Amino acid sequence: MSAQQQDQHQQDQQHPQRAHVGIVGGGMLGLGLALRLREQGCDVTVFEGAARVGGLTAAHDIGGVTWDKFYHVTLLSDAHLRALLDELGLGDSIHWRTTRTGFYTDGHLYSFSSAIDFALFPALSPIDKLRLGYTILTASRIPDGEALERIPVVDWLTTLSGRRTVERIWLPLLRAKLGENYRKASASFIWAIIARLYAARRSGLKQEMFGYVQGGYDAVLRQLRDYIAARGIELVTGRPVAEVDSGSLKLADGETRAFDAIVLTVPCGRVNALCPQLTTEERNRLAGVVYQGVVCPSLLLTKPLANYYVTNITDSWVPFTGVIEMTTLVDPATFGGRSLVYLPRYLAQDDPQWGKSDAELIAESVAALERMYPNFKRDQVVATQVARVREVLAVTTLDYSRTLAPPLTTSIPGVFIVNSAQIVNGTLNVNETLALATRQAAALTPHLAPQLRRTRSAVSVA
């Protein structure tokens, strides 16, 4: 027996009547929650409908290289993510880099990586630049975005930045991220993005750097699966859950499994589908959460496009919302000396682009790159992939925390919700997801003991 297994055995002996918790959803949220509940002495089973766990952090193959389906980055200030990587023994495998940022506007590519670049940026007047800098500085100094939930994002930005800066910079960026849903978003949405990017400065770190784990999230998930298994957590993959009720869940193949408590980490629409017994009020609240989706073509190229990790785009003719050139962060040797580029499109649920085929999306993307980058030719494309997720980001709409954010508990005894729509006044990323898992695992604790007593009583009566 390993040292880890011995430690877990000792914990098990200290908890002779442990709650058995079923978690629906095997993304980073479900896996992080499973670990923290196991630390509290619970037995845990995680159900993931896909063949492999990981959710948004899962990998795919592109040109013989296994790498993340969607782009991810670690910041120096990502305390929860870095703590998990240390726990997994991967802390020393993080590679840190200083990267550059580009801006594509009015048909030209500009550097936006330094104070000098900012001063020379031609799309804004000197007054506009001062107001833009003031907006970012103001947002970075606000400790909590809850009060901003009452202010439409465009109104707030216009007050701070002025109408011209909003029209030239902020509106194109908001439309790129939210489409027409930007009209529903509160100021806390943009505050959360700025706050994360400036968190390193607020914590006293002198240099903003981006990091990645050698091998990407595929390496992280391999280590995490082993770590979870060593602690006695059961992972059930490739078997979707069809329905959830008090004390049990039913799998799509017909099997029913009994639990003291069940936690749903899936999007709000999926919660409604799994739990038809929820009250009308609960169902309406869940249905009211506005989700943004993403379609993300990725291209493996023989040559780099530019030397920017992120290129923000304000020109409306470009079909994607940004260019993320991963090989400005990750050693190109990882990809056989080639360059990996992500071209995400953030879409509302009714956007017609959902109906486009992978081939159409790639063709549009390549044509746009030829127009944006004079040195790029389509024969430089080695391999392509397209990843799609309909419900990625819950938009922080007006008064979101009070009216829409899902509560932990439901009207169904022993059934709980822990999903990313509960990340309020924050931005969706792996660090925020793990922070949510830790908070909600602690919040679940007082609910599990009474539920355990009810379950035991029901069994003894039967």
C-alpha cells in the first residue's frame, strides 16, 4: 500500500459512516470538487458522459500532436491552479514566459505591449488614450464587482472612457466576446477580465508573465486521474446520466445508482433536463442564465504569423474574435517546430455560425489570415481542428447575483448545483473553476450530515 493510500485508509477509519456523493460532470470543476469532498471524508463517484474527463481542458490530436482543444494560460496570480499543480507534483514543470499583445484595427496590425506602443497607437487620440488608461486603472483598483452588476457595461465604459474610445475599442471587443449579448451584460463582466489580468500587480508581483505546463492539460489530466484514483475516487466515463432524483441517479443505459447526495456541475439547461421535478421558479431561474458558446478552429502552421500571444481584433469583417498564437508561449519544439494558432469565435446561442461545417469555418479562417498577414500563405497550413461547445460562459447580466446565479441547494432533497454559472464577478478560467470547487465543497459540508442521517433512516425502515 502506497503512502497516499495509507493516509486515505486512516481517514476512512476516522469516518465510519461517510456520505457517498455522486458528481455529474467530469470537467475540472467536477474533479476539483471530488478531491475536496474526499478530503472531508466523503466517498465520491464522478460521472462523465464523454469518453475522457477534462471538459474544456481536454485535448485533441492536431497534426500528430496532442494539445489542448481550447487555449489556456496560467498567471502568476492563479493561486488555486498553482496549488493544485503543486499537489500533483507539476509545479516545477510550469514554464513562464513574457509575451506580447497585438491589436488589429483598420486593416493594420499594431503592437500593444508596452507604454511606448500605447503612446504610438494610432486608433485613439491622446485624450482617448488617457481615458482608456484611466478606465483600466480604475477597474484594476475595484476590489469587488458586485456593485457593477447594476450598471450596463456600455454605460459604465462610456462614463470612464468616452464615446469614441467605446466605439473604437470597447464595443468591438465586447461584440467579439459576447455578440449581441453585450447589450445584456453588466459592467462587472469587463471588470472581471481586467481584474484578473492585473491581479499579479495587485499582489505585488513585478512582472506579468504567462505560464504553461509541459505537455499541456493532457499531462495535467493524466496526473490528476492517477491522483484521484489513488484516493479512492471512482471515475465513470462514457456513460451519460439521464435523470437525477433524491437519493439516486439513472444512467442513459438504464442502470440506477444510489447516493446520499448528488451534485450537478453541468450547465443550467442540462440541470433542468436532468431534474424535471424542480419547481417552476427554479426552472425559470436556471433557464434565465444567458450562455455564450465558442467555436474554435485551430491551425498548425509551418511558420508563425507574428510574435504576439494574443491579437485583439476590432475590424468587423474578420470572422474570428482574436488570434492566439500558442507558440509565442509554448516552445515550438513541442509542435515539431511548427506554430499552433487558435482562432476562436464566441457565439450567442442563436448565431447562424453554429450551422457552418468545420470545412467552412476553416476556409473562412484561412482566407481572413491571408488578408491580415501578407506573409501568410494557405499552403503553410499543416493540419486543422475545430472544437465546439454551446454553453461555455454564463454572461454576467444585470443584477445577476441576486436574480439568476444558481443557488447551491435545490428543492429536491440531497440534490445540489455547483456549476460555473456560480462564478459571479469573476471570469471563467481554470483558476476560478478550482476556487469555486473549494468554496462549494466547504459549503456542502453542513448539508451532507443531515442527508446522510435521512438516507440511513430510510434504508433501516425499508
